[in-house]
Amino acid sequence: MALIKSLALIKTLALITSLALIISLALIKSLALIKSLALIRTLALIISLIKIFRERKVADIPCYRSTFLASTSAGLAGTMAYFLFTSKMKEAFRAGIGVFAVVTLGYWSVYVYYLD
């Protein structure tokens, strides 16, 4: 139990440190005040989303398992097919990530639509 608490503390400290580093880098590069405030709001939103996903079990998200399995296998198949036809590894990875994103959004949208 103490190990879990210390890991949670380390994650929180890492988030705070990275937030401070990003803010200081933004100020060093002399961004406009509006841009730095937008950056802070964006980081706050990301941190709140991380907290939500840390507290929520993945199994509670509707349709997550089947969507993730379908999109992962489609992304891998897309990567391999693109690489076999072009022999360009960097572009194959980009194509695979694109296939993963499209299949994830499409599959999840249809699944949730028919679930309701």
C-alpha cells in the first residue's frame, strides 16, 4: 500500500515538474500572455483528464475493449501493408497511426450509436 502511495506521489510530482518546466519554457521564449494563459488552461485540462482516467477503470468505458482490439489490429495491418508495398518505414508508421485513429473513431461512434 505504501508503494502505491509513493508511486502516486511520484506521478504527481512528475506532473507538477513537467508543468513548471513547460510554463518556464513558454515564458523564456517570450510568448504573449494570452498564449501562455491558453497553454496553462490546456495543461490544466490535460491534468484533469489524466486524473479522470486514473480514477476510472478502463473496463467502465463503454465499448472500449472491442474498439481498441479492432483499431489496434487494423493499425498493425495497415502499417504492414503499407510497408510491404512501399518499403518506407517512416511513412508506414504514419499510415498505421492514421488507420488506427480512423478505425478507433469510426468503430467507437458506430458502436455507441447502436448501443443507445
